[in-house]
Amino acid sequence: MDHQFSDAARAAVYQAIFSRRDVRGQFLPDAVPDEVLSRLLMAAHHAPSVGFMQPWNFLLVRSSEVKQRVQAVFREANDEAARMFPDEKREIYSKLKLQGILESPLNLCITCDRTRSGPVVLGRTHMPTMDLYSSVCAVQNLWLAARAEGLGVGWVSIFHEKALQDALGIPQHIVPIAYLCIGYVSHFNDTPELEKAGWLPRLPVADLVFHEQWGEKNASESGLTATLQAMQANIQDHKVFPH
């Protein structure tokens, strides 16, 4: 039985993946309608989770007062972060806009409750961090759904965890996974902002693929390598999304 999506539906999935961007500075003030927000949250809630433990919660932030508290937490950590980089990187870092906390109409903190489902969880018995990874899957689901809805999302991670918990009243045993700035935007950049700013380039995906054992390349897989290289070149040239 053929379980593929239709050509148009499949192309839309890939378009969302390859045109998704981390948005920082082009938010519009328009509110996100409840109907749209509901679809985003439902998409996040249908992420895969180990042991079906669904460890996430979704903390919505709209008030200026709370955003100001979070902004202050970011500012303190960001000043510390800038001092960690060597001079040439620090200059680039100082010019980057790394958050849209106050500009975006909606902020969302996705968390992980590591106690949910009890101390023994199917699939987490030997890799206890799987609950954290499951929560990250919820972030990705929401982000792709947001892109399909025409909404920008920016992930802010420059916080001291305890300070962010205090600003949002999050209990100590709940882990903040992602603080997201969400809203409609004036435009989406063709190229990721950090790549465009010269922070780091996109790595060649063909160099990251091994066969059977770590670090092993396989000459017989030259066709796969060539296809990956051509596909990455087309995406970077904004010619075509793979179908």
C-alpha cells in the first residue's frame, strides 16, 4: 500500500523545513489568533515522546511586565556571554540581534517535567535524557507548524536557567527547554541570519554521513554523496526544495 503524501502535501512539508528561520528582528505587532495558536500547540502536543510520557508544558507570556522580567534575565546573561568570545567573534556577536522578547506579541516557554509518569519510564530506563529530547521534538513540531502558518519563531537560549525559572514562577524540578518569541513577521530571510553574518557556514551534509561504523566512508555510496551535494547546492541557491 502506498502511504506517501500527495506531491503537493509532501512538497509543503519540505518547504516548511527548508524555509524555517530563527526570527529575531522582523516581528509585527499583530496578535496571534486563538485558532492559529491552538493549531500550533496541538502540533507540539503531538510530538513523539519516549514512553508516551508527554513531559511538556506550554507557558504563554503576553504581558509586558513578564516580558520585561525575562528581557532583564536575557540582558544579564548576554553581557556575560559576549565576554566569553575572542575579540574577532565578540565584535560580530555584539552586532547580532539574538532575541525578540519585547517585539514579538507572544512569548512561549516549553518545559520538561522530568517526574511525569514516575521514576521508571519505558524507553528511558537506560537513557534518562530522553525526556528532554522528547520536549525538543515538541519545539520542532511547533516551529514547523508556525512556519506553515506564516508565523516567525525565535528561540532564545541565553539565560541562566534558575533566573528564567524565577522570572516565570517555574518550579525547580521543571526544566525550561525553549523560550520562544512568536508572531507574524515582515519577511523571512532567505539565509539563516548567523550564516549571513559570517558566524558559521552551513556544513556539507555529505561530510557528516558515515556507513556502518563511525567515521567510515563507502566508495560504493558515491551516488548518495553526489545527490546530497547537488541537493544542498540547490537549496543554498534557493532554486528548489526537494520533493
